[in-house]
Amino acid sequence: MTCQNYQDLMMGYLDDELSSEQRRTFEEHLESCEGCRSEFEQFKKLKRITDSVQLAEPEDEMWQKYWGGVYNRFERGIGWILMSVAGIALLIYGGFKAVEAIVKDPTVGLMLKIGILAFIGGVAILFVSILRERLYFWKRDRYKDVQK
Ligand SMILES: [Zn+2]
């Protein structure tokens, strides 16, 4: 085998995809070949970087680890509930006030009134949607604990 052959094997070696026979000849070659050894070191560094990037990707797992503690989840749950309740209350109160003011104000044009109402409606819908999603995940997380 030439050095090029061995260098083709490097990724496979690092990914643990070689047969034990291949691993052995590969390791033997590294012992005797300075060029391939330094090339292999480079590959190892590169692999470590790509691995850490891949680990960062499954967000679900990361979040689960980070928020896996009971305290963290409790804190988050309370935070979400407080924020949601206060947010909804403020939204409803502010919404009514805004609508009242806009509708009563004769200087505000009809298009602007419709625009502002649509904006408030949009924000409210988004808020409820996010809240529903949160509650869903929260429930699902608790269900997972029961499963364990
Ligand atoms: Zn070599």
C-alpha cells in the first residue's frame, strides 16, 4: 500500500469503520511513516472539531441536559407561567385600552385603525401559539419523567 492508500483510510480509522486487520496495518504504517503520522494528527484535530459541531446540533438533547434538573424545569415552568399570565393580562388590558382609544379617536384613519387592530390580533395569536407550544413541551417533559 502507498501512503495515499493509508491516508484514504484515516477517516475510516477515526470513524471506527475499518476491520481489525486494516486497523493493524494502518497503525503499523503510522509507526514507520512520519508523513502519514503528521497527516493523521491533522485528521484527528479536524475530526474533533467536526464532532463537536455535530454534538451541538441535536438541540433537543442539549436542552434536555441543560434543563434536565428538576430545579431548572421548575424555575422555567414558574417563569413561563408568570410571564404568560402577566403577558396575557397586559395584552388584554392594553388591547382593550388601545382599541377603545383608536375607535373613539376620529382623527385616526380607518386604514390605520384596521392596521393596528390586525397587529394586536397578530401579536395575541402568536403569543397564544407560543404559550401552547410551551405547555405542550412542558407536559411532555413531565411525561418523560414518569416513563423513566
Ligand atoms: Zn505513509
